[in-house]
Amino acid sequence: SLNAEEMIKKEEHLTASLEERIRAAAAARDNGSPVGFHIHPMIWHKGWEEGYAHVVSLIEKNFSPSDICMISFGTLTFTKAVLQHLRTHRTPSRVLEIPLEEAAGKYSYSLDIKKEMFSKVYSFFSEEFKKEVFFYLCMEDPSLWKPCLGREYSSDSEFEADMKNAYFRKIRDFVS
């Protein structure tokens, strides 16, 4: 799981830094394992574009597309219970300042914000990465796929089949 360094420092307390996460993934690759990245939970904040552009640059600097099975995007999403816990326990976080909307019993960003974030971060990747790595939206509204990644699926099973085919193809190439 990767995030903008500022969000790791301010919101992901007691976790590895972005650089440490990249080094750990590189070590796994060097030991013969293909890797995948979840750029998740993406958090809307001042400077988010620069922060996530840096994440993408570190991925492309340290990995080739052949090293990576998948990259997913997802935003910060809360259940009512988690939001209530954050509020009642006064957990040190600024995420409660974020404009959240209710959808399917959870709270997250508006579709417009998600579309902007996913499209922008996807645009930071080189054409080589877009062509050779399987990108997907992790548990996000299906209406976001086409405008953000340029493709969509008619059903979950169609998506799952495409993802499995991409994974197996990449793993086969990796072990060859």
C-alpha cells in the first residue's frame, strides 16, 4: 500500500515511510516475486497532486512494468462506525475535515473528486506502464472506470476474468 509521503507522516502513524515501502517491494522483486501496488487510500489534501506524482515517479524509477502485476487506486472510505469511533475517541487525524458524501452506507469523496484524483494519478504514469501493467479501481463506483482508466466492465465477473488473465500472463512472464 502506497500513499503520498505527507499522508503517511500525518495520518498513517507508526507505519513504514514511502521509501521503506518501495525498498521492501524492490527486495521482494529481487527475491523472485512479482509485485503489486495499491495507491490507497488516496487522500484529498493540499498538494495531493505533487504527493501522488512523487509516488508514481518512485514506482517508475525503481520498477519496470514487467516487475508489476497490478496497480490499483482507491480513496479514503469510512463506515458510520469508523467515523463515530474517530469522533468519540478524538483520534489525531485531519480526515474528518474532508468533505465526505454518503453512498451505499459508507462515506467517501464525491464522484467528481474521485474522478479527478484517479484520472490525474493515472495520467502521471508513462504509456509503457499503462500498456503493460493491469490498473484497476479498488471497490470504487463502476461509473468511474471509463473516464479514469479508459475501459469499463459489464459485470464484476468480466472484471475478475480480465484481472486474472492479466495476473497469470504477468506471472508466467515473470517466472520464465
